[in-house]
Amino acid sequence: MKKLLILLTIMVMTILTGCGNQENAETASSETAAEQPAPEPAGPPTGMINGHFVADKDYSNLPTDPTIAVYDAYTLEERLAAGLPTQAPEVPHYFPPEGEKIAYLTFDDGPEGVITPKILDILKENGIKATFYVTGQSCEAHPEVLKRIFEEGHAIGHHSYNHQYKELYPDENNFLAQLVQTEAIIKNIIGVRPIMLRAPGGADNDFNKRYRPFLLSKGYIEHDWNSANNDAVRQNVPASELISTIKRTTGDFNPSAIILMHCCGGHMATADTLQQCIDIIKGKGYTFGVMSPMTPQPREERPAPPAPETPQAK
Ligand SMILES: [Zn+2]
């Protein structure tokens, strides 16, 4: 009987100790879990989505295809609030293979309700993607056209909120404020923000030396142009002049033609002559791309090929 009692006592103690251990183990494992950092929130989807590209939060995933439009899932204000990097991505610039040429059709000052859709129709018929540098005011007035530009795979770039030089050019902070205002409008319509930028009037004419590095540090990449149809040099430029200017300014010399045109009111002649201009540009051997972080600056030269390796001394 005494032996049985001792045996029972041992069994009960073993069970109790075991439970105790299990309890400790559970406590220990929940303590370990508490010490581990919480998993990062998933964030918005990135990569190729419906024919355009959304950059990662550190811009580490950008495409190398010059026909793909690149956007950012975050506005500058969202990046700052989340502690994400804001510096614009630096990637190797795209130059077509020796003997080939690429043209970037760019349309400024839209979207607009009649001329921009006509331009979009022509681009669609030709299977060409282009770039639209839009103002915030125009996006507010024609959100459905902005949406169409985006959905048809074109690139969208910034072009300020109101295009008023006297507000944009005394101070780079004024310029930035218009970009911040505009990208909130754009993101509200298409769900992403542009990172490409064209300065109203052109950076060559209007930026002082502070603007470009300041805007790059906030995530905006500016491009002027090196070709044009000169549709904005004065009112009602005749069609024949637009065509001859395209012939002249695209030249046969330029492997990367960034072509300035306008798609807002008063530029119906640009839409009317677009098919002819496309035929001329194609006839010169160009293919078509969209403005992206890979696009060289207008006067950037193709880098020299690497020097041949010198034979090793024996
Ligand atoms: Zn403009």
C-alpha cells in the first residue's frame, strides 16, 4: 500500500511538472514572438500591372524596356509619411543598338476633351505608345481622358498644376508645391503618380541651378526635348509648317528624338497632321518609346563603347 502511494505521488508530480514545462514553453514561445518585429505591411502591388509598370518602394525593380510606362504607387507625401526613400531612381540610360533610332512622341498641356482623344485614336490605330505631360488643372477638367491615356498604356508625366511661370519660377518650393498638388489629383483618378516631369517652358529656359537636384531629391525626373513640330511658336501654325518642322528637327542624325507637341485647345492641326508626322518619323527608321527613368537627356551622347582589352604582357 505504501509502495502504491509512493508510485501515485511520483506519477502526479511527473504530470504536474510536465504541464508546468509546457506552460513555460508556451510562455517562452509567445515571448519570442513578441520580440520579433511585426511583419511589414504588404503595401500596394508593384511590377507590370495591366500594361504599365509600378515601381517598388525603393525603385529597385524598374523595367529596361523603353516602351513601358513607369509609375509610382506612392505620392511624395505618402513616401515622406512612411519613411520611404524619395530620391529619384538612377538607372542606365537606354540607347538603341548602333544603326537603330527611337522616337519619343510627347504631348504637353493636356488632357483636353477633343484634340487629346483624337490624338489617342491615331496612336491606337498605329499601335504607338506616347507620353502626355499633363497639368493638374486639365486633369481636374478631363479626368476621363486622363484615365483613357493611362488605360491605353501611354506614359503620363507632370507639367505643373497651372502652368503659370510667374508662380513656378521664382522658387523651386513653389514648383514642388504644384507637383504635390497635382499628383494627389492624378493618383485619385488613376491610382498611381507620375515620376516623369517636363518643366513648363522647358528647364533649359526656366530652371535656375537649384531646381533640378532639388526635384530629383523629391523623386521627379525632368526632360526637355530635342525635336518638335513647333505648334506653339504662335497661334494657328499651318499644317505644312508643322510637317516640315518635324522633318527638319527629327533629322537623320538623332538616335533618340524627344519630340515636343501639344494636345490642348488651339492645336487641332497637331492632331490633323499626326498621321503624316508618324509616317515621316517611321520612314526615317525610328521605332517609338515612352519617357521613363531610362530615357537619356535631350543632348546626351551615346556612351563610347568600352575600350578593347589591352593584351596582357607576357
Ligand atoms: Zn506646357
